[in-house]
Amino acid sequence: VVSTQSTGVAVMKDEDIPYEEEVLRNSYSVKSWLRYVEHKSRGPKIPLYTVYERALKELPCSYKIWYKYLCLLQKQTKHWSVEDPNILHVIDCYERALVFLHKMPRIWMDYCRFIVDLQLVTKARHTFDRALQSLPITQHCRIWPIYLEFIKRHNIKEQALRVYRRYLQLAPDDTEILIDYLIAVDNLDEAALLLTKCLNDDDFQSKTGRSKHQMWQMLCQLLSENPNKIHSIHVEPVIRQGLQRFTDMTGRLWISLADYYIRKHQFDKARDIFEEAVKSVMTVRDFGQVFDIYSEFEEQMITLKIEQRRKNGKSDENEMDLQLRLRRFERLIERRPLLLNSVLLQQNPHNVNEWLKRAELFKGKPREVVNTFTEAIKTIDPKLASGKLSQLWIEFATFYEENKQLRESRSIFEKAVLVPYVKVEELAEVWLNYVEMELRCECYEEAQRLLNKATTPSPHKPSYYDRTEPVQNRVYRNLKLWSLYADLEESLGTFTSTKNIYYKILDLRIASPQIILNFAKILEENNYFEESFKIYERGVAMFKWPLVFELWTTYLTKFVKRFGGHKLERARDLFEQALDKCPEQFSKSLFLLYAKLEEEHGLKRHAMSVYNRATEAVAKEDKAEMFEIYINRATVSFGVTHTRKIYEQAMDALPDNDARRFGQQFAELETKLGEVDRARTIYIHTSQFADPRNCNQFWKIWQTFEVSHGNEDTFREMLRIKRSVRDKYSTQSSFSMPAVQTNHEDTNAIDAMAQLQKEVNFVRANDQRQNSRSVNPDEINLGQEEDDEEDDDEAGIADNVVKQCVPDDVFGKLANRKS
């Protein structure tokens, strides 16, 4: 390059002549020179550089030629040493280019990168400054990233700070870059100032994705952890401002403020901060964070004092200080429940349960307990109370009662009954506890007076649920008050006064079934039987099912016990009235009482009619039991034969399992009566409810019956029915038994039959009259015909059958005809 520029000598070849002629004709054409450069780029570099220099001499302001030339030179420098003198000629080329192209940012960017790579720090800084001065401000964004990267690469603190400050004048939103750099170089004071400025700017938007919350955390961490490095900011006002702005991080901010004073060795101030924190935080989470750090701080201080005593020896002053700190730590641990309670009350000062817990925490300290109840009463708004406000007044009055201060307790109750509670039940509870206190003090007349006052209605008698009226005007309809009043009159008053109280309850229409039962019992004990029955009548008219069930049961029982059969028609009317619209789950006991009345004082057939109605009216789960009772009572009253229709009715009405059980009982009954054919028919009918896969017991019973009372034909019929029932259930359940298993079962059944024939001598049906008939050799033996599927399996059974004479009693009247 040097020799080329100095001598201007260039070797020209034949193929260069066309390009030379073209550039001579069009010396100001950029395309001509670029074509010439493209042609020379395939050869040596020296001629190429010469062409570039000739082109730039003709066209010194051509950006394309300069850019290609500079890129070529910069590419060549990658293989050169930093100390190579040709590096200076490349720099000179850039400088010559910038004389004409000082407004081109790409040239400046490449030049700056080239200088930075050469590690020429001062030269690079001057170049960046010249670039920023030459380019318009709209192009500075292309230079600053390279400049900042250069600053980060060379850790020159003062120079970097100046560069960052200049950059922030152009891009103030990138303040966080400078903040991070200041933290990295341990210039925390300026970092805290910039961070505070960002937080105070409501329009500031973080480009790194940090929220204001995170930036506050960063600032608090800087301030608390570096108290000796930050002097330009007053730490406490800043953190207290954060406490007001960010309530969700109150605990951490208090801990940061206390940590700041701990690091400054101002331990008493730190303790004051902790005390203020545990009393001012609003959430249990924040309280837990502050209290844990507070207790850890006190524990560390105690440990430090113990170590100092071990090193310096014991002294009175150190011992006293240590004992004071130990006592302070114990007191802190003891105060934790109370401090936590204060936090919860700050969250919701109308929380009655927390006030009661606070009073319990002061147990054994009467003055604090009284102050707590007094403060709670003043603080809680009855309409905003969470929990039962009445319980607070009751506990307050009970506290005075336990301390034998009855006058103060009565005063509290008198104030409590005037509080505008939200619910009537709360006021009623206050009255009840007031009366119970008087009863415990054996002031019975005062208790009666209080109940009379509480139950006296206001002149216009408002509805119990009318919320527009105060609860004091509606409490007269509270049933608990009237119940206590009635019990008190029953114990202390006369029969007349007690009866009047109960009648008032009925007139107000607030009675419960238990009130009706109690009133009727009192009348009955005083021999007012008819009046007690009238009370029962009012009760059953007042309530509906199922509340009226207990009333009807007691009423009917008492009536039957009182009159027996003397007022049978009236009793029947009462039972019919009770059973009308009676739900099926409650009708069973009423039907049993009705049937018992008819059995003991009426007609047996009426009783059977009641039982028959009961089997249809009771719930499904009670029908089987009702049929059993019906059958038992019918057996006792009319004999066994009267139960046949009942059994048939039960088998039609009950589910399969119960129907099968009743069918077995019915068949056993017929067997005992000697009705073998009827029993067999019942077994056949019942078999449709017995799946052989699940009900083996039924088939065993039928098999035993056939062995005892049947013959070979009936046994085969039983097997056939069993197979058909099994197939029916298999089809219904979409379950097909494997063929091998089916054949195996059939074979087992036939083998079982053959075994039975060996053990038991069946009497063939066609041999029963063998002795009374003449042998006909041409007669067709119909008894040998069997089902096709059993011919081969049972062919050998007939040969082993032992013939036996049948007793004449089996044939009954047929035996006489035969003779």
C-alpha cells in the first residue's frame, strides 16, 4: 500500500484496458469504478488499493467506494499485529473518509469498533466524542451502545460515571443501567439517590421489568445494609414513607428500618422500632415476620452479653444488664399472644371473639379485664359486629358476678338489654342469662319480674321478623324466654299461673311440639284430662308432618289408655284423622296402635282390615315386617288357613328377596298341613324369584322337599325349572355362562340325581298301580320318555330304581274306587 501510494506505479494488464478506457471516459461514474474494483478484487491487493485510491481521488464523497475500501482494509488488519505500522495508515484512511463522510453513522461505528479493538482507550474515547459531536442527535442511539460497551470493558470508574451521566441526558429512562453500575462499583450513595429519584417519579417506567415494589425493596435493602456508605439520604423518613405506600410489605420495611439501626450499633433505637412495629402491623403475616426477627435480636444480644462476661469476667453492672435483658426477653415471649390479639383487633375492631380472647388473656388481672370489656363495648358497632355481641355483655356481667359484685353485674345486664342488636335471639340470650343469674342468687321474685318484663308485648305487637322494629319490641315472641318463664312458674308459681303462661304461648302461636307435650302433661297430672286432649287437638292443628308425629303418637296413646273401649268410635276417628295425609315412613307405628286398639277393644276383623291397610300404606322397607306381623296376628285370631291369602298378597307386593322368603314360609306351612301339591305349586311360583347362581339355599330346600315328598318326575321337573330360571336370569343380566361350565353343571345335577336315587328309593309314577293292573306287552311305556337332552345321561337310572308300594292314604278317595 505504501509503495503504491508513494510511487503511483501500477502494473496494467491487457484485460484491464477496457476498464481503464471506461473510467477515462466516465471518471465520475461510481458504477464504472465499482466494476473496475470488482475486476481487480480477483488479483493481488496492491493494484486493488491503487484503483480504490484513484477512484476516491475522482469521487471523494462516494459512500459506496469509501465503505468498500475501509471494509477491505479492516478485514486485512485482522491478520496484522497491533504494533504493525500499517495500522496507522488504516486509521489515516478512516480519518480521510470522515473528512467527507462525517455524517455517516456506519463509518463512525466501524471506526469506533476498530479503535476499541486496538485497545487504544484515550483514542477510542476521543473518537466516540467526535462521533457524537458530528452526528445529529437522532443518530446518537447507534453510537451509545458501542460507547457503553467500551466503558464496561475498561473499569475506569470516574470516566465511566461521566459517560453514564452524559448518556442519561439522552435516555433518562435507562437510569437503572447507571444504578446497577454504581452498585457494582460500590458507589451506593449515588445509587440510592438515583433510586429514590426514580421512585418519586410517578411517570418512570422500568425497562428491566422491575416494579415499584421491587425497587422499594432494593432501596430499603441498600439503606439498611449499608448505613455507613450512604450519607445523602435520611433513611428513616424514606422507609416510613414506604410503610404508608406499600402496605403489603410492611413487615419487611419495619425489619429493614430496625436492621439499619442495628448495623449502626444503635440497639435501643432498634428495640424501639421493633416495639412500634409489633404494635402497628395489620396482618398476622407481618406480625410473624417482625416478631421472629425481634425475638432473634433479643436472643443474640443476650448471647453477646454472655460472651462478654466470659471474656471480661463478672461484674455487678454486667450481671444486672444481663438479668434485665433476660427478663425483657421472657416478657416479650409472654406478650406474644396479646400482641397477636392486638393485630387481629386492628384488622377488625368489631370482632367479638377476639375481644373475648383478649379478656381471657388478662385473666387474673381484674383492672385490665374491666378495661378490655369497656373498650370493646365502646369500639364495637352492633350493626358491624362479627360474632355474638350479646356474648360480650354476658361475659362482662358474669365477670362481676364471679367477683361477688352483683350490683355491678345487674347494672351491666340493664345496659345490655337496651343495646340495638341485629338479631332478636341475641337480646333473648341476654335476658335468659340475666334471669339465670338471679336464680343462682336465689332471687326468684326478681327472676319472675324480669321474665314478665321481657315477655310483655309492646302496644302495637310487631311481627317477630319485622326488621324495621327494634329487637326490644320483638323479643316478646321469643320461645326460649317463654319456655323459661313456664318452667319457672311450674316450679315456683301455682297451677293457674302456669296454665296461663302456656295459654299465652299458644295464643302467640310460637309453641313448639315439646311445649304442647309439656302443657298436656301438666294438665294430665292435675287431672284435667279433657283439657289436655284439647291441647293435643290444638297442637296437631298447629303443626304439619313430620313435626306432628310425636304429638299424634302421644295423644293416641294417652287417649286409648284413658278411655280404652268406652269411646271406641271417637278413638277410631282420631286414628283415621292421624292416618290421613300421614307420610309412609311414619304410618307404621300409628297402624300398629290402631290395630292393637281394635284387637283389645274392637273387632278382630277390623283389626285385620287395619293390618291389610298397613301393608299397602307403610314404606317399602317396612312392608315385609308388617306382613309378618299381619300373618302372626291372623294366625292367632283366625288360624293358619286364614293366612293363605296374606301370603299370596305378600308375594305379589314385596320385592324378589322378600317374596322368595315368604314363598318358602308359605310352602313349609302347606307341607305341614299335608298339602304337598299346593306346596309344590308354591315352590314353582317362587322359583321365578330365585336365581340359581345366588339363591342356592332355596333350591336346596326344594330339593329336600322333592326327596321327601316327590318322585322321579317331580324331581326332573324341578331340575328343568331350575335350568329355565337360570337361563332367564342369564339373559336378563346379559351374562352368558361358558358352554363348558353349563355342561359341567348339568352333569353335576344329573350325577346328584343318580346319587339320590341310590340313596333314596323313588317311586315311579307309572309303577304306583302296578299290582292292580294287568301286564299288556303291546302297551307303550310313556313314563320312559324324557327330554332329548337327558336321554343319554339318564338311560341307566331306570334299571336301578327299586319299586315300592305306595300307601293307600296317599290316594285318599281313589283307593276306595280301586277296591
